[in-house]
Amino acid sequence: FDREGRRAIRDEKPLALVKLEIDAFNDYLDTYGLLSGDYCLERVAGTLEGDLLRPGDLISSVGGGVFLVLLPDTPESAVSIVADRLRTRIEAMRIRHEASPVSDVVTVSLGAAAAVPDPKFSSDTLIVAADDALLQAKVDGGNRVVTAPLIMD
């Protein structure tokens, strides 16, 4: 993350982050068990990895059904498009989730943020913005993308 932040500063390019959380993942685990939960995480991770087309895009699982997707050189106008494409692809897998209040299949909520970093840029700023946007997506009912305003740090 820090390396890409420094590169974005040097190249004067935007940097975007998507924080993605499987809706009602704890309920999924309670209903289907840990082995099924691992299978679900593997499927979601594989779909994320398969959908990101550029070599510089990075995915990281942070646990509990939460993933971070770092998108170098991605402007604010494109991050919501990429995030919604990820949301749609995961829902299209049609993994059964009877315990979800959102849908009868596995869905995800996503918070997206983009920044045009400068030398005093802190990666925490981008992470907090994506986290706040994710929280809003969950409050709004899940299975949606919320994009934070462009960060000019």
C-alpha cells in the first residue's frame, strides 16, 4: 500500500481503494459452518482476483469476510464502476445464503474511495474514507456500493 502511495505521488496519479465485506458473513458461518465459510471466502477471493484485469491491482483478505482492493491509477469516476462490477459478479455466483437479511445468496457491501496523493498523503486517510463508505453501504441495506468524496490530501 505504501509503495503504491509513493508511486502515485511520484507519477501524480490517483489511487483508489475498495473495502468489501460479505453481507451477514457471521450468519453464514453459523448456518453452514466453518468449512463452508472457507469455501465461500475462496470463491469470493477467486472472483475478485479473476475480475481485476490490471497487473497492478491488489487484493488482500483482512479476515472476517472483509477484503481490500487497491487500484492504482484509478480515478474517482472509475472506482465506483469497478466496485459495482465486483458486487455484481459475486452476487452472480449464486452461493446460497438462507440466513442473510439481504438476499438468499451471498452478497457484498462495498465502500470505495479515491485520492490524488501529495507528499504529505497518509494511507490512513484513504482507508478511513473507504471504511466510512462501507459502513454507509451496510446501513443502507447492503449489497451496494457507496463511494466517498474524492480525497485531496
